[in-house]
Amino acid sequence: MSYSDAKKKYAKIGVDTEKVLKDLAAIPISMHCWQGDDVGGFESVGGASNGIQTTGNYPGKATTPDQLMQDIDFAMALIPGRHRVNLHACYGIHKDKVVDRDKLGPEQFKPWVEWAKKRGYGLDFNPTFFSHPNVVDGLTLSSPDPKIRAFWVKHGIQCLKIAEYFAKELKSPCAINFWAPDGYKDEPSDRLGPRQRMADSLDRIFKTKYDKKLVVPTFESKLFGIGVESYTVGSHEFVMGYAQSRKILALLDMGHFHLSENVADKISSFLMFFGKVAFHISRPVRWDSDHVIRQNDDLRAAAQEIVRMGPKNFIIALDYFDASICRVAAWVLGMRNMQKELMKAMLTPNAQLKALQDAGEFTSQLVLQEEYKNYPFEEVWAEFCKRAKVVADEGWLKTVQKYEKDVLLKR
Ligand code: RNT
Ligand code: ZN
């Protein structure tokens, strides 16, 4: 079947494929720099710790800023559309001495901004509340030690400044996501105190002046972590309550809920009460394992909700890190999978299905939901890639494998 045949078939069910091609091209996805080096960053050679865990030892990872930028560029060239890059504070670029987290500023991120400007990427940001000796007894913003809290508060404040710098320089609002690993391995005797301290620390951070049009803070919840099995300070309820009352956005990470929970179902409620939804698209396998996202039912359901409620109301960021496979391939596959699921959702006559739901026509709804899954998506995807001048099929893997042989394995 050709694209024009597919276009006709979709037109019969009221779907305008040309509009889909245009709309999908306008959805930026924030690609996480940390898939490139197992959340290592450039401060020490120690790797990720304090609630972040990667598994695998695949060769070729980026160990310098130039390598990481080069790998991101390589991946982006195989992904249709224009996208954003999501940086973490631990990816600051330091001259001779590493500047500690409480003193970071635009200076350490200048090369990233220059690079992003040249390439046309927007930048998003994250303070790094892990992989640092000031994570004491697993706590940062909620530590009972005021000095530890002060250190992390200062870090948060500096990060807001960096986010504002990104947004101003690149003329594009910067989403800055706050996630802290704070929690306890075993049952605490005081569940309230750490939460009060975390709320107070965050209040001190957000008291800083920042341009609310340019800097968009989001706050991410989590159910548990390895070594933090019994209690997380930033639980779902805590984050919802804090974000709602302070008028910032809450962020949903697909790996941060009980595995039987339907994360997609949460989106409509978030949208109603926050106006916008921030997302970490991830794939938990038995736990918050951060596997590369697949075209599975969870991703499909999330993409459907995003499309039904209008992609403009979402901040879509990827968050996974697999160190057991080629890291560049992991980026390309995940980004394309996200786009494919968004496209599938856009190619669905959502208004028609909604009307069937409202009319109580559940048989037709079920049958059509299933039958539409087999419409010629592939041709529309191929057309999308053709117009974006990237390979539509698995041919991109060979390109990555050549890059791996010529560049990655020589590191
Ligand atoms: C951790 C959170 C958090 C991190 C990144 C690196 O469980 O998902 O978003 O993955 O900040
Ligand atoms: Zn996350």
C-alpha cells in the first residue's frame, strides 16, 4: 500500500493524515542526556549513586562532554522532527576544579548552550540531588541536619538560575524537574517530619526570583527505590499536594507506581487540576528498572491520553537508562517508539469513539478500537520519516552499528 492509499483509507474514518504529519512534527520530546553515560555526569568517575542504579557494562559510553554531545547529535539525526535535550546538573562542564553543586551557575553550562544554539535544540534541566557525599543517610532536602538542607536548597536555587539562563539564551521555556531520592529503607518512626522539612526546603528554593514564563518547575513523585523500600518523602500524595498548593506542575514517571496501576488513567485528573502535565516516559520491568521504552500497551495508553487531551498541554520527557545495550541505539529506539505511539493515537478517530462511549454503544466501541489498530500506520510513518529525511525502517540500526564500530568502540 502506498501513502496515498493509506491517506484515503484513513480519510474514510475521518482521519486527516496530512494534519497528523504536521501535528506530530510539532511535538518536541525532551531526550535525556543521561542515557548516554549511565547517569554518570562529569563531576567524578564514581558513577550514579543514591537512588539511581544502572545495570550493564556495554562498551563505548561517553565519558567527556564532547563525546556526549557527539552521541546525542548522532542519535538526533536518526529521529524525525525537532527535539529538546534534558540535562542534569551533574553534567556541568568544569575547567580545572569541579565546582560544587551549591555553587553551580550558567558558567558551567555555557558550552551546552552554545552547542544547543547551533543545533536548534531546546534545553530542559534537573537539579541533581544524588551521586554526592552530601546525600546523608539517604536524605537531601529533608535531612534533619540544617547544614545539609541548606546545601541542597542552594543547589536548587542555582539550578533555577541555570534554567532561566537556558530559556533566555535559547528563547524557549525550560522545564526544570525536581526529584530527590529521600527516604528510608525500613519503617520510620516519623513520617511527617521529613515531609515538613522537604516542603520547607522547596519553599526556600522557589522563593527565589525566577521568570515564571521562562522557567517551568515540575516535581516528580516516587513510590520506592532500592534501599528506600519503606518510605519515600516525595510520595505521590506529597508531590500532588505540594505542587497543587504552590502552583507548580507535578511530574508523572511511568516507573514510579505500583506495577498494576494504570499510569495513563492519572493523566486526565492531573490535567484538570494542574492545567498541564509533565511526564517521564519510562518502562518498569518488575520494578522501576528504567528499561528502554517499547511500543507496549502502557506506552500506547499514555500516548492516547496525551493526544486526546492535546499534546500542547504536556511536557514529554524520556527517562530510562540501559547500560547493557548500545546507548545511542537506546535513544533512537525510545524516541522513535514514543513518536510512533503518538502517531498511532493521532491516526485514531478519537471523536467518533468518544461518541460511541457517550451513546453507550460499547460493542461498536470495542470492535472499532481493535479494528483501527490494524489500519495502515506503517505507510504514514514512512511518509513522516521521508519528509523528515530520516530512515523509516530498521535501516537506522546499521548506521548506528557503523558509528559504534568507527567511534564508540574506539573510546
Ligand atoms: C529517579 C527519577 C529521576 C531520574 C532522573 C535521572 O527514579 O525517575 O527522574 O531518573 O532524574
Ligand atoms: Zn523520572
